[in-house]
Amino acid sequence: MMKMGVVLCGICAVLAGGCTRQDGKTKIGIVQLVEHEALDAAYRGFVDALSENGYVDGENVTIDYQNAQGEQANCVTIAQKFVNDRSDLILAIATPAAQAAANYTTQIPILVTAVTDPESAHLVNSNAHPGTNVSGTSDLTPCAAQIELLVRILPAVRTVGMLYCSSEQNSIFQINLAKAACDQLGLTYIDATVSNSNEIQQVVQSLVGRVDALYLPTDNMIAAGMATVAQVANANRIPTVCGEANMVRNGGMITYGIDYYELGRQTGMMAVAVLRDGASVADMPIQYVSDDALSLAYNEDTLTAVGVTLPADLR
């Protein structure tokens, strides 16, 4: 019986832009992998875009926001809840959350954000032509430009530590891009992977004396544990180039990256197209931030701690 209900609601949502409910409200389920500033900003941007276009939580929309607290099993349970509740649309924030939602329903429209490469995460047939019930926005950062920034600031760098969670597909994708950039620049690199947050301090400590700098992609586990990374790296004068600005605010040294609030807003506008205009996510290409949405961010206290002086033209 549950399966039949899922299919009927999904078809209704896709073809008619949402099911008719007794209270007249569209139901949106939001599953966020973990609480940290970048993902929180994406959530706020999404909700604000909806509100600005007439979809106001508590008025004509019911938003059910659920945080999985970094646990994949929780993502699955939340996805099941949204399907059982016959949600009209699901927003999944971060790759593991998106994979859980996509694995549980092929009918309800799913939009994703803060997912680096939906295609390699097997969420869509291709980023240009999704062909599934999933679309959304990518948080792919300019990994090569970030490595180039590191070399520009610290020309003597020879070995870079690559710090990331080994189970996050989005991180592996970025790390491979960063490694390719290192190869082009003649840099060597050391993989430094963690499988849970309790390993972060020990892994960073193990790199002391072995690397000239650390590269941290937009990894959810590392972002949530950025204070721990900064505590060890800064005390040992190891410069850190991060995937996004919130990691810098939490103790990282510098980044050239995207604005997650704007990324969430962009995803919210895609939701408006689905809910108001009846757009099919299968036909909506994955969207990326424009180059003018990229910005430089650095932490003055961290620069002082690690003994780095920025070139005048970067200030």
C-alpha cells in the first residue's frame, strides 16, 4: 500500500506541480547531512528564495526540515519519512543525503545542493541531462585555482597534505582535481583521510613535519571539525587552503570559493520552477555558480599564527 501511495503522489507532483492537500499547503521535506555553516547557509538561501516567490512556510507551504547529524542511517530514515508523508518535493543538502533520498524514491522530485558532482554520485544520468527525478546545484569549487593560490602565496611549497573524509564521494572528486593541479605544478601530495570526526586531530598531527601546507576540500566532516583542524595546523604553522569561506572563518587560512547562501537561493529558484511552473527535474540541467559569485576570503588571525604575509594585490 505504501508503494502505491508513493507512486501516485510522485506522478501528481511531477505532472501537476504538487498534490492537492486538505490544508491546501505544498509539503517540502528537507534533509541536511550535518550542521555546519556552509550547509546551514544553503538551507537559508533555499527557504528565502521560496519565500520571496510566494512560498512561505506556515502559510501556503509546510517545510519539514530534518538534520541527519552526520549519520547516513539517519538520512535513510528521514528519506523514508518524507516518502511516507507524501512530500511534494524533497531538498537534499550534501551528497550522502541526496543519495539516501534518491535511493528511496524515483517518483517524488528531488532537488540537491552542496553536491559536487551529481553524475559521479549516480544521482543523474548526466549533469547536462539528468533524466531522473533528481536535479539541483553543484558546489564544485575551483580546485585548481585554489592550489594555484597556495603556490602564489607560498612559492616554496613542495608537499601538500590532502585532508578529507574517505567515504565522501564529493570530497574524492575534488581531491582528484586538486591532485591533478599539483601534478601540473610539480608538487607532491600526501593523502590524509579520516573516517570519523574523532580521527581528525590525530591525522592532522601526523602531518606535522611532513607537509608544507594542507588542502581541505568542501568536505562535510572536515568542515564540521574545522576548529580541531585549525587548532593543530595553526599551532604548528601549517598553512591551510580551504574549499569555502566558512571553513576560513572557523580557523582556516584562505580560500577562493563559492557562496553557499547564493547556491541555496539558486536551488530555491529551481524549486519555484517545479512547484509553480510544473517544470520536470528530469529536464533541468545541474546548475553551477557563475564565476562572478566566486570570492577570496582569508583569516587575518590565522595568517599571523602561521607566519604568512599575503601579497598586497590579494588584500
